[in-house]
Amino acid sequence: MRRRPGVSGIQDAARAREQYRSVGNEVRKSNLEAMREQMALFKDKLEEFAMNHRAEIRKDPAFRAQFHAMCANIGVDPLASNKGLWAKTLGLGDFYYELGVQIIEACWATRAANGGLMDVRSLLRMVNKRRGKLAEEVSLDDVERAIKKLKALGGGFELVRIGGSKYARSVPGELNMDKNEVLGVAQVCVGLAHSFCSRYIGALVCNKWCKCNAGQTNT
């Protein structure tokens, strides 16, 4: 017959568990402190990198996108504050503010033709054309970041995905997700009933985008 542990054995086991728990807490605390120190070092190195490569970050869209990716990996947002070190070092706050204004102007200028939905690649081409050859070229990544900043300010600007493509929406409340799906179908489904489109998508967007009325593309 197996002997049951005595009081002394139970107490010894409890003390051992407490020691293990204490050691585990110390290890976790030590790891957390080491991680914080490493993150602080990464941020210092990133600031140094930004200072040394300021011109490339401003002028090269691909380099700028990679820099944003590095920042995201350590939880740094260079666009979070226009008064912070990053804005002063790189001027990115002013860059994206200017880009946001140009995006608004382009969307408003084409709203009558597209119903407030503009393909982001078309928007990119239009913005770069408006900026001229002497200005820094902007990338698709720049445009999408600027639109996300505009969304935070309100006013209806938002990135939406329709039929596998991304669009800049500049009409507040024009579409919800269900209507986005219908619009995506309307882009590839010739012959969709016009009455269905105008009712569930909205007459403005339907007239500008849908391939309804027995295959005739509305313009």
C-alpha cells in the first residue's frame, strides 16, 4: 500500500512550488527589462538612421516605404505628431499633410466623373502629375498612408476594397460593406439589372460605375 505524504512533505512541496514561482517571476522580469532596453536601443539606432538617410527617405518612395516598415516593427509612428522629433528630423508631417491636401483636391476634381470612388493607382498618377517633376515622387504606399490619416480627420475619406482593387472613397456614407460587394459584382457582371443597381448601390454610383442595362457601360 502506497504511503500518503505527511504534513512535512506537503509543506516541502509547497515551498518548492513557491521557489519555482519566484524564480519564474524574476526571469520574466529580467526578460522584460532586457526587451525594453533592446527596444530603446533600436529606437536610438532608428533615429540615427533617419538622420543619416534623411534625403533618401524624403526623395525615394521605395526607401520611404521600407523605413515606415522598420518603424512599424518597433512601434514607432513617424506621422503621429507633427511636433515630435521625427517630424522635425524628416519633415514627414509636412510631406503627408501636403500630400493629403493634394489627394483631397484630386478626389473632388474627379467626383462628378466617378461618383466619389477613385482607383488608388489612378489617384497616384494624378497626384504625381499635379505635383510636377521637381517635387518628390510619391508611391502607392504614400497615398494609402495619407488617406488613412485623412480618415482619422473625418470627412468621408477612406480606403475601400472593391472587386480585388483598392479605391479612395471621398463621399461620406456613400457605401457600406454590403454595397461594396454589390459594386464589385457590378464591375464584372455585364447585364446586371439597372433597377437593382440603382436601388442597392445608389443612383449616383450606379450611373458612374456599373455595367448594367444589358452590358452597356454607363459613363
